[in-house]
Amino acid sequence: MDALSELLHTIRLSGTAYIDADLTPAWAVETPAPADIAVRVAPGGSRIIPYHMIIEGSCVVQIAGHEPITLNAGEVVVMPHGDVQKLSSQIGLPHHQMTTDEIVQMIHSNAVTRMKYGGNDGNGVPTRLVCGFFACDRSLSDHLIQPLPRMFKFRVHNNSAAALLPHAITQSGNTPDNITNPGAQAVLRKLSELLFVEAVRSYADGLTDQGASLLAGLKDRYVSHALALMHHQPGNDWTLDTLAHQLGTSRTTLADHFVRHMGKTPMQYLSEWRLRLAADALASGDHAIKTIAADAGFNSSTAFSRAFKRELGVSPGEWRRGDRADRPNS
């Protein structure tokens, strides 16, 4: 059982709208806001995470307030907080501002779009990259995404499943009209999920600051196992005793590890997670608040409402009506 995979399943992470781009120097583009694109292409995702994977050549990626980074073949850059990006063959070129309409007309949800762009510099090295974005639920993914930086890069290991994504995209892009069949769509979604898993693990493994966060917890064997159990069965009647028993360790050891890496006790984390699941149930279903409160472990709707507002800033009724900050990368 894997804690990160369990969490990604719950937050409904999906990959969509892939662009397979061949770029010849000199070239420079600036993307529109990813959230604006997602509203048109993936309206179900309240958090949008763009990424670019370099297949051949290299490119420079910039976001506002961040030093440019250079990507080479086999590297991926991820923007967890949905920043607008500038991509170019070299620093200093004027960027073509792409509009949301341009992008939306070019791409289709769960399909691969091929494109060619650039100049005629015969001395430059062409670049091939795959662009896409992950969509997921904002409130459920906050604990995972908030500790991540606005932009980071990592290298895809040759023996990882995520390394198969470029080939899968190439094969899908070779179909008539670039329309992928349901089986191919499922493969692309799964490989995209594995790419995101590798991105998060790569960043977490490189952390030197051992501050308390979900990323730090994922690196600890006791905390990671406890997280996997709670995410797999959040409605179970978990106690510190039952979790420690499942892990084959003592209450004290588990509590110490959890507080050190997560900054809270296992039961505090479980309570917060259940409230996030309750928020999802309120937004996506029509169950009575009393029923959702019971599922979240509360004996009364009043106690549930107080805890819900403390955790999410609005009452359950306001959340259900949509009076919340749960909007695409807002």
C-alpha cells in the first residue's frame, strides 16, 4: 500500500490535453493562464498543474518572480500552483503571447495535438517537448500541493513507467485526426499519474529542510504507512492504538514520528482529512449535512459545522452553495 498513490486516487488526479510540439529556433512563447484553459478543456478540475517534458533538445522556462531554468532531454518541469509560463529556445527573445482561444482551438480533452512552431535558424538545435497539465480537486489536494515550490524540475528515470509517456503520446498522435480511443486515453491518464508521482517523490527525496509537511511525512516509513491506511479507509474507526498495531510499532513511536514530520498527531490529521472529504461530498452530492457529518465522525451537525468552518473558512451550507475560494488556481 502506497500513501502517495492512495492520496492521488482520492484527489482524482488526471492528465489531459497533451501537446506534442516540434520547435525550431528561434522561438519563444508565453502561455495564457492554465486555469483559463482548464475551464474550457477540463472544467471538472479546480486545481490545474501544467508540466513540460523535454524529449529532444533543450529549452528555457520562466515564471514571474523566479529565475529561469534550462531543461534538457529527459527532464520535466512542473508548475504546481498553475503559474503562467514563458518558454523559449534561449533567454532574451521576445515572447509570442498565446491567447486562451488559440490554445483551446488547438487542443482537445484526452487527445494528443501535434504542432510545429519556430523560426528558420539552420544553426540551432530543434526541440521536441510534450506539454500537458494535471487536473485535481483543490480542497483535497491542498496538503500535498501547498508545500511544493511554484516551479521545479526533475529527471525521469529510464526504467520508470513514466518514461513511457512520450511513446504513448506519439502513438496516440498518429491516429486519424489525433483522436485517442478509450483504451489509449486510459493509458495516457495512468502514465500521467505516474509522472506526477515521480515528480513529487523526486522533489521530496531532495528535501534538505526537514520542516513538518506531508512531503516530509511521505519520507518516513511509519508516517507513510499510517497515511496510506487512513487514506485507504478514512471511515474506519482508527485510533492511535489500532494504527500502531497495524504498523507493528508502539503508540509512542508512531506519535513521535507523526508529530515530528507532520506537525500534528495522527488523529488530528485524520480529522482534518475527513473534513476535506466532507467538503468534497457537499460540493459533489446531495446527501444531507447530518449524514455527511456522521460519515466524518461527528455525532452532531453543530459540532461538525464548527469544525468545518474552522478548517475551511466557511460553513457547510456556504460550501455547498459554492461560496468558497475553491476555484481553479485562484
